[in-house]
Amino acid sequence: MRSLGIGVEGFFIVGFPGETSEQVKRTLAYIRRLNLDAHYLYYATPYPGTELYYISKKHNYIINNFSYKSLEPRRIHIETPLLPAEKLRRLVRRHNIIMQWRMLWRHPIRETPLVFAKLLRDFKQKVL
């Protein structure tokens, strides 16, 4: 694909019931090894009516502050004994930092404004 000038992207989901932190670590390491031009990492999201929803509901894996209005794949909605939400959040946060630096190194002109915009957004959320 790259030899034809086409970027290579990947989409990944972590945080399924039964998934362990070691499995998530292997998934994140795999993403880094792929050397993609971009990747999209989402959390398993238990949309009502899906098998994931029924499994999560049956085993009480859906987090306490669950809201149908907040259902989106960039938020954690499932917490299991094997993978607490905070542990998953830390693993993904660490991965995202590594990938931001890697992308900044590979594509400095394209990525610099994006990194600074994210840093500013994060700063505003923490300060304000």
C-alpha cells in the first residue's frame, strides 16, 4: 500500500469481558509493531440489544455511571475483575503517549499542530 502512496490505518477495540491486562498489552504492542500511518483505538462498548450488552449486564460488568447518553467507544463502559477500568485507562493512556511521540517523529509537520492542540485541550480540562 505504501509503495502506491496509500496510507495504512488500523482500527482496534480493547476491554472486552474476559480480556486480561496482559492481552491488552500484547494488542497495544502489536499496534506499535505494525508501524501504521494512523490507528484508531476504542473501548468495547455495550450498545443495548447487542450480545456484548447482555453478557456485560448478566455479569454486572457495566460500570456504575453508565448512561445511554454517554455511549461512545472512546469511553470505558465495561469493568471486569480481570481488567479494572482504571488499569485499562492507564494502559491505553501510556500507549497513546508513545504513539503521539512516534507520530511526531515520523510526521513532524503534520503532527506538531495536533500534538500542541491536544496538550492545550488537556491543560484546559485539568485547570478549568
